[in-house]
Amino acid sequence: MSYDIELIAKVISPIIILLVSALIKHYTERRSKLVSFIGHISSFTLSGENQTLIFTHSIVVRNAGRKSANNVRVGHNFLPPNIQIYPSIKHSIEENPGSCAEIIFPILVPKEQVTISYLYFPPVTWDQVNAYTKSDDGFAKNIDVIPMPQPSKLVIAIVWLLMFIGASFVVYWLIKLLPFLLN
């Protein structure tokens, strides 16, 4: 029996790409995805007779996933006594031996973000304060931030369409060349 490889390739390649992309989307998007980044680092010299030096920095913790992040823990090698959490959400501070501590948020819903600002004095520097960020789903991804505008939904849809067409084209030619490769 003879099969029309051209017809099979045209029909099967988009179906395979659709199934593979649906599986990838299912496994990558239905979980929490914590990201953490440093918002700013500053130092101030207070005017007056003492000329006191003060350091400050902030970190932003964001749940960029589509599932709530439970038991989010922001660990510290040194937790300064002066911190501010914005927006003000439910949290607790768990002291550990030494000056180590964790700020614990019971839950961060999808797309929620929290900014923690620190104020401290020398000899402590910003890199001695924070240790890690994690939740029940694992550690947060620490990212370097470069502010930039986000593309519109139309541009994102066009990019996804072009990727789908390209992937279908590749699978089509793989199916079409399969008989020649097997011989």
C-alpha cells in the first residue's frame, strides 16, 4: 500500500506542534514562579554635626507564575532592625541563631509582588544582608533588572504565530524527508 507522504506531512505537522506546545505550556505555566531582584542600592550622609553614613537597598519578590506561591521565605545573613514591606501584607519574622532571620509570607498570589526596603549602618553593606528567596515550589530566580517597556499583546501574538508556523514547517520537512533518511 502506498502512502502519500506529502498529505501526511501537511496534516500531522501542525497537530504535532500543537500538542507539543500545549504540553510545554501546561508544564511551565501551572506553577508558581518566584523571581527576586534588587530594586535600588543607595548611601546617604546625614547633614549635621555627626555626618552619619546610612545605607539602604530594596529587593522585590514577585510571583510571576499562574499558581499561588506558598510559604515564601526571604532569608537574611543579617536582618537590619529597620525594614519596610510594601504593600503591607501578612508576614512574620523568624529569628535564627546569630543575626540570621527569615521574613515569611504565607502566600503570594499569581502576579503579586512585594518590595522589602532595608535601612542600615556601616560596616554592613547590601551584599551582606540578603541570602536567598524560596517557597514550597523551590528557590526564586534572581534576575538582573534593566527597565524596558513590554511589547503589546498584538506583538506577542504575532511572535507566537510565527514560531508556530516555523515549527510546523520544520516538522513538515522532517516527516517528508523521513522515508529518504530511513532508506
